[in-house]
Amino acid sequence: MAKQLEKNQIQPYFDQDLLKPGRGLREIVNISAVAVCFGEKTAQGQEEKEFQYLITESLRQGRTIIPVILPNFQKGTKLPDFLRSLKSVDFRNVESDPFNLLIWAITGVRPKKLRPSK
């Protein structure tokens, strides 16, 4: 996914790439959208607290929050309450063209592939 985003001139940031040990997500400031990916594992402990802080701060600063459901997301698992009201991008449903939906959510520009035909 990261390589596809880069091909579309979108620079993805991952906390493990940006943060040196001992630092937290509070230091990530130059972003306009946050894609929160949900897959097989869920955040726990300190990681969960940092995640909650990132979402809270992002909402306060008017950033777009995009819940992203990865193909390995456990069936029957629910998104956190505060994210359920947001339209998610579901990579389990390939017919919906999830990658282009993600591009649209990040950039605010609807890709031509997703535009309704006239």
C-alpha cells in the first residue's frame, strides 16, 4: 500500500519509520489525513494510548480520519466506537476499488476511476 501511495505522490508515514525510541505520536505534526489501519492485531497498552491521542488531536486539528480495514481484519471484530461513525475504506471488498477510495479520502480529489459515468 505504501508504494502505491508514493506512486500517487502521497508520502505515507509510519510511526516506526518516523519516531526514534522513547518518542511518541505527539511529535507527528505535518500531516493532513490519518489512515488508521485495522488488521489482524490491535493496539494495546502504550501503543493504544498513543493511538487514542493521535485520533483525538487529529480531530481537534481538523485532519481527515480514515478507518482502513485491511484484508486480514477479523470477522466479527468491531471498530472502536469513535470511528464507527466515519465511512471506512474496506480492502476486503475489492470491487469497491478501496485503493482509489483511500486516495480520494486522503487528497480530497476523487480519482477519475471512481467518477460516475455520464
